[in-house]
Amino acid sequence: MWGVSVLRYVNHRFIGRGVSFQIPDGYFIDLVPGIEIDNGVRLLSPDESFSVELRVEEDCEGAVKELSSVLNDLEPVEICSVGPIAINELSGYHATYRCLRHQYYEAWFDVDETIALSLVVETQGDIMDIDVATIVAVVDPRLEPK
């Protein structure tokens, strides 16, 4: 029997647990064997210089708490501190940081009290060279009617 997934593809959007997003044109779906992402998808940019991971997170304690927990666990060097973000009818928190050989932009959007959408851009290059605002806009995260 197939495993249960919270993502469904409808009208060019992935929908799950009250939130939806789309995949930017030209991106690759990362199908590396052995790497499984529950309730999400990992994409590679057209030039493969960075990845974008989108995941519907369940059993969350809120975007700011979840992002702060990630940063606390990783102990990274913050490039841009945790700050608020809003797009469409979603709000949350985002930060830019680096750890050893990789740099990240990470955003968490609250869907409801226990569900969030996380978006992580990862590169081995300079994260500041990536237009993450455009990526977020093209991914177009939004609430979906339940």
C-alpha cells in the first residue's frame, strides 16, 4: 500500500493541510535515492547552484519558535537575523545564515496553530547572490480553503 502524503497536485499547485505552493518553471525535482522528504519536495535551480526545499510541517509550535529552534540546534553564523515576513495571506518569520560549507535562507509560514510551511534555500555559494525574494514570490505560498 502507498504511504500517506499530505501533498496533492491540483491546477499547477501542490496543496496540503490548508496551504499551497507552486514549483518555479525550469526547476528540477531532486530525486536522489535515499533522500526522502516527508510532506514536501526538494528542487534544484535550473543551473543547479542552489536547492529549494518546501515542506508542510505538522505538530508545530509556531513559525518563530520553529525557526528559532532550527537556529539554536545548528548554532550557525547569522547573516540576517530572524525577522517577520508576509506574503499573500500567510505570515511568518525568516532568517539567513551559514554553517560550515553551506549558506541558507529559511522561512516558516504559519498555516494554523499546529501547521506551518517551511521554505529553505541552500547553496554552497554566497546566499546573498540568490534573489530569495523572487523565489518566494514565484513559489507563491498561500492559504487554501479547507
